[in-house]
Amino acid sequence: MTQELKIALMKNKEFDEYIEKYQPYDLAEMVIDLEYDDQISFFTIAPSTLGAEIIEYLEPELQYRIMDHLSEDNAVELLDHMSSDRVVDLLLAIHPHQTKRLMKYIPADYREKIKTLMTYEADTAGSLATVDYIGARKTWSIDYALRHIRKVGHDAELVSYIYVIDTHGKLAGVVSLKEIILEKPETKLEGILTEEVISVTVDMHQEEVAEILAKYDFVAIPVVTHDSRMIGIITVDDLIDVIHEEATEDIQKLGGSQPLEEPYFKNSVWSVFKKRIGWLLILFVAEAYTGNVLRHYEDTLNEVIALSFFIPLLIGTGGNSGTQTVTTLVRAMAVGEVEFKDVFKVLRKELSTGILLGAVMGLVAFIRAQILGVGFDIGSVVAITAICIVIWASIVAAVMPLILHKLKIDPAVVSGPFISTLVDGTGLIIYFTMAKLLLNLA
């Protein structure tokens, strides 16, 4: 398809007809594969509104390089038609000198709004907000509001909601486009607006914003300061990216690694190494106590060598059981289903589940021991230990994520590897203690 696009670029008459067949995302994928000169030609020929949609899918470095080599008029039009949150992402990602150059292409009043958005911390509602929304006054009539929508709606990110702003710039209410269309032309907005508006503050974390938007099934949510001054809106398409990003981050953390900030293949080997080595060393040191446990029970092992056959099986089962529990809980905490106050409810549920799982694993462990021919006594030790380890792992995994979250430590990055390491050592203690008790060992 990229080759077809290149041919269409050479034949201007066929270009418009060709690009109509594809969505902006598909065209962006083709543009990436074009040679540099053809990329410039594409954005020179393409309508500025479509060009702005396409360029938003490109990486900031490529966005800047294209704008830097377009004519000033073309660059101004592209920036003007891009959504303000995407402009902010671009300006924050490139070199300050490059940012200064592009700032000259932005009208003064719009530039001040962009600068304000650039001051908010990454991963907050303020950093995701766009100022491309439709505002109105409550004293406007429906007829006047509709004329205003027709005038500015082409540049708005969303026209489904009209946000009513008072004279101090504070959010006074919201009206849906449907309500406006169905009302009489002379009706005032103050008569139909909803004053109790669900909004988010500029410093709220993006994950919390995504939860609120999902809870209420909104397509957009207003962003305000702590004194209710309207900053902008966040649309659902931006939060879909956030949900994807947060889920990816949590999955990477569950493996005991710091999350990658760039796509996998864009990270160097050194970058991946730095993300993983810290926790790997910590867990290596922590795991060393397992060797101390084995050394402590060296005499027990010498008396009954067959006990060593089941060490990998038992500690592996405990680690697996704990990881299952902690993965479920970390996700439940992430989506707001479980909080610290629910610790006893969680403990009761996981303890009950652990008993059932332990019973099944104990039976399987006993059968395995009999297949190996180690005798009824050792088989009983292995079975009872398996039950105890699974229950113990369930208890630890139920409580640990909630405690870590309460201590403001991300449970995703600690819980899984930490619990596996903890259960390894304590599982061995349980195993050898059971062996000494049931086999009458010294």
C-alpha cells in the first residue's frame, strides 16, 4: 500500500481519490514507510484537517521533522488543527529549542493555554486535558448557543457536551447537545443545564480518571482546578490509551521489573538491563536465605534422602499459588474493587479458597509420592506439607498487596516476586518441621 501511496503522490489527480479509501491511522502507517521527501510532499498536498489527524499518530521526533521542513503556512495549519493535548505531548517530547521554534507558529491566546497545560505533571488529568471544547454562558438562548456551536464546533474535540462557564472561568454546569436540539430556540441554557457536574481535578492521577470515566460511561469529563476553574476536557479516546498504558505497566511490574517507558524494540539492551537488575539483585539476596534453611535441616535430609525429591515440587506449588492470588488482587485493587478496609473479607475468601486448593494439591502430591515409591509415611508428609504451603501462600498473598498499597508502595512491582521468595523459604521450614514431627526425626 505504501508503494501505491507513493505513486498517488506523483499523480496529484489521483491523490485525493486514493486517500479517501483509508482511515487516518492507516495513512499514518503508510507515511512512516515513505521516504523523507515523500513524507514532506504528502503533508504539503494533503488537506490540513486530515494531515493533522494523521500526524497525531506519528512519533514526536518525526512530527517535528516534518513540520520543520514544511512551509510556515503548512506548519501553522497543522498545529492549528491538531488537538491541544497532542500539541502539548509534542512540545514536551522534543528539545526546548525545537519547542521554542514551534511555539512561534501558535497564536498568542492559544499559546498561553498550551503553556498552562505544559505545566501539569505527567500522568495527571491536567497533562491529558485538551482545551478544544465548546464553552457557553448560562444566559445564552438555545438559538444563540446553536449558532455558537456551528461557528466553533469544527475545531472542538467533542460537540456532545457544551460546558457552561461563569464570568470567573469556573465550571457552572453542562448541557448535552441532544438537550439543546430538542429545546425551543428562546429557552435559556440556565433552564436546562445540569449544575452537579462530575469532574476531575488537574492533579488527579490518570488511572483514577479512567476509573471515573468508565464508572459513569461518559465520553468526556471536564478537568478543573481546586477552585473549580475550567481547564479543559479529557475524552474517552485519550483514556483508552491510558488504560492500555497502565495495564502494560502493571503486567511488567508483576514480573519484578520496572516498566519500560518506550515500546519493547525501541529500548536498548542497556535500558532493559537497568529496568530489571535492581529487583533481580534484591530478590537474589532474599532468596539466599533458602540455602540457609536447607543447611539448617541438613541432618534431617541426611536421615531421609527421599525428602529432597519433593523440594522443587513443594516450593514451586507455593510460589504458583501465591502468584495466582496476588495477580488477582493487584488487578482488583487497580480497578477499585478492593481496598485496605476489605482486608479481612479478602483474607476469609482467600483462606477458604486456599483450603480447597490445598486439599486437591495434597492429594495429587500424595499420589505422586506413591508413584515414586517412597512409602506411605513420606507421602503423608508431602501431602500435608502441600496443603499447609498452599494455605500459607494464600494468606500471605491476600494480605501483602493491601499492606504495601497502604504504605504507598506499588504492590504490582513487589508482590509477585516477593511472595514467591518468601514462600520458598517458609515453605521449606514447614516441610522439614512436618517431616520431623511425623517421621520422629531428631
